[in-house]
Amino acid sequence: MNNSNLFLNIPNSHEVIRPGYTVKLGRFSNDEWLVCFGWYEFGGNRPVCGWYLVKDGGLTTKPLQLPDLDDIYLINL
């Protein structure tokens, strides 16, 4: 799969995010998250395929949910 064609629109803006971008979320203002797409595990559940965020070199994984898109305030390519 070629992730370079994947993107998500940020609501109420003209911005998009793509796998490989780094973002900051308002409620985690000190953390930078790497945007990813693919198979991941979260919370001890079976692997799922979709959008997710990682930080700390991959030690922390968080599913990317719609409210997160509203909470993004910084996007680095």
C-alpha cells in the first residue's frame, strides 16, 4: 500500500494530515505525535487497521479519533 496518497482533512480548515506528519493535540500540549496508518494494537485488543498516533519512539500508541482532528493545533511535515 502506498501511504503517500492517504490524507485526512482537518475539520474547519484547509489543512490535511498524512502518515509521517507530526502533530500536537490540545489536551496533550507537551507531546508530539507521529501520524500513522496501517495495522496496530491498542489496549491489549486484536490488531486493527486504521489511523493512529505514536509517541516516545513507538512506546505509546493511540487510535486517531474524530475528536482528535478537532484538537490538532500544530502540524509539522
